Amino acid sequence: MKKITKSNKNIFLKGILPLLLLISFVFNPIIVSAEVAETEINGELMTASSEFLRDLDFETWQLVAYNSPLFEDKLILRVIGYPGNLRIDHPTELNVESGRKQWILDDKTLLNPGLANDGRQAAAEFDLDELIQNIEKNRPLRLSLPGVFSELPVPPFVVKEWRSLN
């Protein structure tokens, strides 16, 4: 008759390994860091936050936040789509929601000569200053641009990047 014994492997895999993983996460947490880097905007190198996000229709958009010398160093949000896929009519307002709070950001695109003369019309710029000054936490946001996209979720780490620029 064969004697059945417990393997030391099972004890290690079921008991000790999860404990070691838990301890490693407690003492070495995974750090998700936002990236704010030098980016060329309007022919100049500027410190900016640049992220690619998808709207609820799975279209990808690039969101670039930067302090614009064209607008007295106000924080500007540039929304960029793929040229040829859309045309953004100006002026248009960007609607921003977070919970029960709502903001409407003014379109500054036509005040930027580089974008105003761009025939592709695949980018728009908005005054992000008021929004950033009115939020105290890195909260998730939902953007909507009438006729362009109905909802673009912005995660808290992107809001943190934007707030770090102000």
C-alpha cells in the first residue's frame, strides 16, 4: 500500500509564496508615476503633460496640457484627434464633469495662429486654468466635445499631471 503525504511544494505555493508577495508589496509598493516632460509645442520646448486616452467609442485622443505663453502662461488643454478622421468646428466649448460638478471650458483654438491656420482642423485648445484652480483632489473627469466625442474619461493620474503644471 502506498502512503500519501503532503508535498512541501504545496505548502510553499499555497502559504509561503503569497505571504512573501504580500510583504514585498507592503515594503516596495508599485509606484505609478505621472510623466510630465519637455515637449515641442508651437515651435518651442515646454514642460507639458501628454497622454493618449480612448473615448467610449474607442477612438484615441491625445491630451496635452501646458502653460501657454500665448495666453499669459495660463494652463491650456490641447485635444488632438487623427487628421482626416474628423474636423473640429470652432469655437466650441469643452464640457467637463466630475460627480455632480460641471465646468465649461472656453475654446482658445482660433487665438493660436498655428492651429487657426492648420487646414487639418484636428486639434482644439481650451482654457484649463479655471478647472484646475477649482478642484482640490486628483479626481476622475469626463470630457465631452459636442459633435466630436460624447464622453472621454480622464483618470486621476492625468489630473494629477495637470495640477502639477499649475
